Amino acid sequence: MSLSIYEASVPVFIRMLGNLSTILGKAAAHAEAKSIDQAVLVNARLAPDMFALARQVQIASDSAKGCAARLAGVDVPSYPDEETTLEQLQARIAKTVEFLKAIKPEQLEGSEKRTINLKMRTREVSFSGRDFLLGFAMPNFYFHVTTAYDILRHNGVEVGKMDFLGGV
């Protein structure tokens, strides 16, 4: 049996968002143990021209729910980007996972051939569902999850590769 688009996407998003949630939990514990205002971590960034932690988590959430919705042919849920605490970021991840769990495998059947149109800042691009998932959505999702991890690691949160991978 071949790998389905559903298997390559929804469970992967759910797992990685769970791992990101665990990492954010470690960030909260770190902030408490070191008497660091959580806002310092939420607003931390790796470079002046990069997004802060909060935005990295928001984009990871948007990437996962947007990909699954587009592949399923349903409306992409819109979440306002107003999280300012680790707890609020955790709630956003939970809401995203709840949406993803509502997507059923049969909704993605045949989606590898579905045309996905995206409006970018300067242009519109079209992908097959397969190319959208593998060449755009997954790399974008992993970029932002990895950057969130890196921001926290850079700021002294004791996380490692197994936290990112989720204890395989």
C-alpha cells in the first residue's frame, strides 16, 4: 500500500505541533525557574530581521491548518494573531490540533492532483496538491517549528533534538 497524502500530512502536523507544545512547556518552566518574564521569550528572535517566537508559532499553526484545509477542499480557519503569552501560544496550538483531528483521511483522497492556488505578497502561485504539500507547505511548516525551537534553545531553554523529534 502506498503512502497517502493524509498520512504524509495531518498526523505529521499533529505530532510536530505536540512536540512544539512540549517545547513551549519547557520554556514556561525555564522562565519560572530563572525568574525570566515570559514576554522576553515570546518576543525573542534570532536576528533583528526575523520574526519573534510568537510569530513563528503562529505561522507554524497557519501552515498546518492551511495545508490540511486546502488539501481537504474546506475553508481555512482564520485565527487572529494576537498571542502574547506562552499560554496563549499553547492554546493556539491546541486549537490547530483540534481542527486537524477533524480532517478525515477520505477528505484528502485524490488531493495530490487538486490544484492549490495561493496568493503570495507579489503574485499568485499554483501547485498540484502533491507539490504544494511536499515542496511548499511541509518545508514552510518545518522552518517555523525549527526556528521556534532555535529561539528558545538560543535563550537557554534546555531542549534537545529528542524534544524536537518527540522521543521517537
